Amino acid sequence: MEFKYGNGQKAYLSAIKDLHDKSIVAYVLGHANNNSLVFKTLELDNERLQAKLNGLNPIEFRTKAA
């Protein structure tokens, strides 16, 4: 999704939506609509899923994985 702001600047939103409850489960905001933006969103959601599998919330997971 593209957003225009300021003096002709653009921001892009990459989001992953849960099809069961229609909530946004991961999102990244960037200045370019490219593969990097999409892969960052997928990485964020993968972290969330790994944390869920390990019974941790995402903040706890990041702390223990580091």
C-alpha cells in the first residue's frame, strides 16, 4: 500500500493479514516498495510464529534468541 506525505514523498506498507480473524500479524513501513520490504515483513512474522511455537511472546523470544 502506498501513502503520500510531505512534499511528494511516499511511504510503503507491507503487511501480513491473518485470514482467520482478519487481524494484521506483521507489518513494515518503508520508503521503497521492493523485495527487501516484503522479506523484512516475512522475517518479522517468522519471529512471531517461532515465539508462538516456543510459548513465548515475541519480545521474550528476541531476548532469548540473541
